[in-house]
Amino acid sequence: MSFRVIILVVVILLPAVSFSQKNEIDSLESLVRSVPSDTTKVWLLNKLVNALREKDNTKALGFAREAKDLAELLTYRKGLANALENLGWIYYRNGDFSKSLDISTQALKLCEELGERASIARCLINIAAIHFEQKQFEQAILYFRKSYALGKAMGDSRVMARSMNNVAYAFIKLGQLDSAFIIAQNGLALSTTSRDPYMIAFVHRCLGDIYLARNKIDEALFHFKASYELSLKHENRFVNSSVLHRIANVNYRLGNYDKAIEQLTENIETASTYGFKDELERSYKLISEVYYKKNDILKAYQFQTRYIALHDSLYNQRNSEQIALMQTRFESEMKQAQIELLTKDAALKAEDIKRKQVWIYFYVGCLSLLIILAFVLFYNNRHNSLAKLALEEKNNEIQEHTHQLRNLNTTKDKLFSIIGHDLRSPVASLKALLEIVNTTGLSQEEFVEISKVLKRNRDSVYDDLDNLLLWAQTQLKGIKAN
């Protein structure tokens, strides 16, 4: 079994073998130090940051930066997306909203390219939280609902619970307590199903805020204490600090000043240690008021002085953050506008190229048809020319044969005329002599004389017939007579 596989098995079994989250974090830190600098280390660093980011922001920030740098070096896009998402949340917790928005936007884009829906949902929550801190509650609710829809599509109850609980918190800030209460109740059920101690503590805090706004002190204190115990058990420093301030506020309202001072003193130490400046500011202000109620003017003045100094510092920081955030949004919107403009320009160019290609295909098709037509016409013309030549040759031959036949007919007519003339005379003489013989008696001398004439006529006819036969043979056999 490879070293990487062993590491993965150990990490998967950590919840089963660890006695607490602290043991899990210690085990992860030990593994991170021992593994080589590859994608497995990036994965382990991101898991460690995810476990640390609600407990120790400073420590989580160092590991998150290490994960980001290593992922960039290895071109490990998935690990980089998770590192950026963690960094966005840590900067949000530290109050650096402009940097958080910039990094969370980068993470969201990368997660969308990779199709990592769970990471997309977490990035949407980061961006929504920034809008929340800027008191843009409607915009925050819109982003939280988008992340909830993604969680529902994935069947991820943890994402659904986190999104729904934040929507409830936003409705509290809007003063819509009935809506906030219904949503918080659903969020508590989802958080319990997902077994997420952070979300369960968070939603108890929301319910406590709702009951406190309705002046139901006992119910508010019940939920605040439930939240405090969970956050303390699971070492969730931020929820622990925020809910401890609320418990102290309830005790202040009930007149339990000493208990409120004790809780606020603890909270001041926690907020100072982990850099929760907003909670520190609130605690300074409230403890100053408590001491004033106790007529301890000196301590009230001391904490009021600290509150004013921190408030002024945070006021300037918030103004700077507001300007930086506006600048970041402006740059983001400008980049988006440029991207949209470039996209439209590319689409127009592609359409123009496509149109030109259509015309090119049309012209090539027409040219091909013209070439085919020209070839067909050339072939037909050549074929017709050859046929015409052949026809002319046949016509010439027919004319020649016609001329020959005419000559032959003329020769025949002349021949028959000559034969008729040459045969008629001897035959006529013979006929006349025979009539004389038949009608009159002839003497011996006359008969001898007539016999000579008959013999001469007979020889003439015989010669004519012999010549006629010879001529016929020359015509049939092609004998040429000289």
C-alpha cells in the first residue's frame, strides 16, 4: 500500500479514532509536516484550514496561504479553488472585506469552471456574508438562497442548514422576526440532521436574538446558553465570543452586573486573542455601561476610552474597506463588462466569418456548377461535331453512290437500247425470211442464199449475246476490260 493511500485512510478514519476536534487538528498538523509537497499535501492543508478557520484565524490563515502557494506551484486547480474559498472566509472573519470579495470571486469562477457545486455553494455564502456586513441584507439573502438551492440539488444538508440559518439572521436584521423565526426553526432541524455543531450553535444564537427582540428573556437566555455550551465544547471561538457578549447583555438587562462584568471580561480576552475586533468593540462599550451602572466611573471611563479608540480605528478601517470594496466591485463589474463586450465582439466576428464562409461555399458551388456545365457543353459540342462530320461523310458517300447508280442506270438504258436495236434487226430479218418460207416456195438457190443471210444474222446475234454475257461478268466479278 502506498504512503499516499495510508494517509488518506488515516484522514478518513480520524473522526472515528480521535477523542476530540483538537486531536483531529493535531493529527492533521502532524500529517501535513510529514507528507511530501504534492497534491495530497494540498488536500490535507485545506482540510486542516477548514477545521481551524472558526477556531484560530491566524493559524488557519498561514496554512491556507501555504495550500494556495503549493496548489499554484503544482497547477492543482481543485486544490487551489478550495484554498481560495478558505482564504476568502478567513479574510471575511478578519474584516478585510475587499480582499475577501476579490478572492471569493476568484474562487467562485474557478469552482464554476471545475463544476464543483459544493465549493460553489460555499463561495456564494462567502460573498453573501460580505453583503451582509455591508448591510445589504436583501442582496445577501439572494446569495444565501442560491447556495441553499445548490445544497438542495446535491442533497447536502450542511450547505442547506448554513444557508437557511444565515437567511434567518438576515431577516432578524431586517426586523422581520416572524419570517426569521420560521426559517430558524427549519434551520435548526437541518443543522441537527447534518450533525454540524457550528450550525447548531449558530441557529441557537439566532433563536436567542429573536426571543430577545420579543423581550422573552428566559427563552433568549436558554438558546444563548445552548449556543455557548456547543461553541465551547467544539472550540468555535467566533460563535463563543459573539454569544458570550449576548449572555452578558441579558444579565446586564436583568441587573446581574457582576455576572455581566465577568462574562464581558472573558469575552474581551477571547476577542483580543483571536482578533474579533467587532466583538471586542461591543464588549468594551457594554462593560463601560455596566461599570457606569455600578457607579464605578473610573473603570467606566477606562473602557469607554478603549471603546472610542477602537471604534474610531474600526470606523476608519470600515470606511477604507467600503471604498476598497466599492473599487473591487467596480473593477469586477468593469472586467465583467469587458468580458461581455469581448464575448459579443467574438460572437459578431464568428457570425461574420460564418456568413463569409457561406458566401464562399456559394461561390465555389456556383463555379463548380459552371465548370460542370462547361464540360457538359464542350462534350456535347464535340460529340455533335463528330456526329456532323460522320453525317457529312455519309452524305458524301450517299451522293457518290447516287451518282454511280445514276451512271449505272444511264448505262443500263443505253445498253438496253443498243441490245434492243442490235437484236431487233437480225430477229426481224429472221422473221421475214421465215414468213417467206412459210408462204411461198423457194428454189434451191434462193434457199441457199437466204440461209447465208440467216447464218450471218445468227452469228451477229450470237456475238451480241456473247458480248453481253462478257460485260455482265465484268460487272459481277470486277474484271476490268482493256
